[in-house]
Amino acid sequence: MMNNSWSGDRTGFPKAMRAKILRRDKTCRICGLRPATEADHIVSVAECRRLGIVYDTIDNGQGLCRECHWAKTRAEIQQGQARMRTPKRIPVHPSQAPRGGDPGQACDG
């Protein structure tokens, strides 16, 4: 199978699990109109990795049509890119924090 994941490091659900998902979901879970032809992770692999949870489970799988799967994937890519652009707040160690009062106020000293 060709690797078409946006992260570039995986190919999707294991073959047997993909088959079970598509047997269970005959029609697309998003539009409900077209046959389900692709097994999708409900919570994306990237998000599962970020949260430290297992991603290849039947409960995290859904059958989607090609059109809905690509639309969902594009939205997930945009969310991931936005998260990467957001500066991370580095926590301040207590020994480096301002002492007493409002940190925005000038010291009287």
C-alpha cells in the first residue's frame, strides 16, 4: 500500500482492522450518502501521539467516502499547522517569578 499519510511515516490501519471497519460501516459516517471506501482515524494519529493514546483501535476507526476523508484530512492538516505556528508558553520557574503583588506593577524598592 502506498504511504499517503500527511505525516509521511505510516500507511493507515493494519489491513485486518481496516477490513473490519469497512465491514461495519457500509456508508460514509460523515455524509451518509456514499459507500464507505476508506478507514479513517476519528481522532487523528498526530493528535493521539500528542496525547499519548493508542490510535489503531476499532473504536477510533470510521468508514468514510473518499471525498469526506480528504476534506477531514485537509482540516486536520490545517489544525496541525496552526498549532505548530502558535508559540509555546515556557513556564517560569518559581525562583525566576516576580515576587509579591501584581507582576505588572513596578517595585517600590
